[in-house]
Amino acid sequence: MAIQRFGCGARLSEAVVANGFVFLSGMVPEQGDDITAQTADVLRQIDDWLAQCGSDKSHIVEATIFLADMADYAGMNAAWDAWVDAANSPARACVEAKLAQAEWRVEIKVLALVRG
């Protein structure tokens, strides 16, 4: 079984494709100050990495969302609901967690299938 790695660094790969699955690392915002803008930025990154790996958001089977503060839940969902493929919504969990950078309000990790 071949394993493909994308966006490789010494510490992690941004994405790994193995056995028909796309595993994305936790994506964090590169821009945006409020939760909705940060979430939209993370979702844009997810779209980009999935495309590089031969997949798309309609093939996401699982998403885990980490929020620095659960008070941001509604604002995160505003961006999520505008983005998610409602006909193919993934299994999803959302938890509060201390994120690695104080300015990050959201981190999202997804598992998807390669388009077949």
C-alpha cells in the first residue's frame, strides 16, 4: 500500500493519503480576527488540501473541531453551515481545547475519502 504525503515538514505532513483515505492535520487560521472569519479561512485551507489529495468536502466522513472557547460555537457554525455540503454532511465533534497559539480560536481536523 502506497502512502502519499503532502506539505511535508520535519514535524508533520499537512495531509497523508493512504488506503483510499485522506487524513488532514489540524488546520488553523492564517488570517481573520473573529471566529467566523477564522473558521472560513480554515475551511478554505481544507478545500485546498483536499483538492491536492484528489478529494473534496463532499467526501469528508469525519470532522473534529477544536474551539478555544465554546462561546464561539454559533460563530463557527455560521461559517461551517455556509460551507458544508448539506447533502453529504460528515460525522462531527466539537470540543473546547487550549490551542497552541493564543490568537487561534479554531482548529479543524478532517478525514475524507479519495474521490473514486
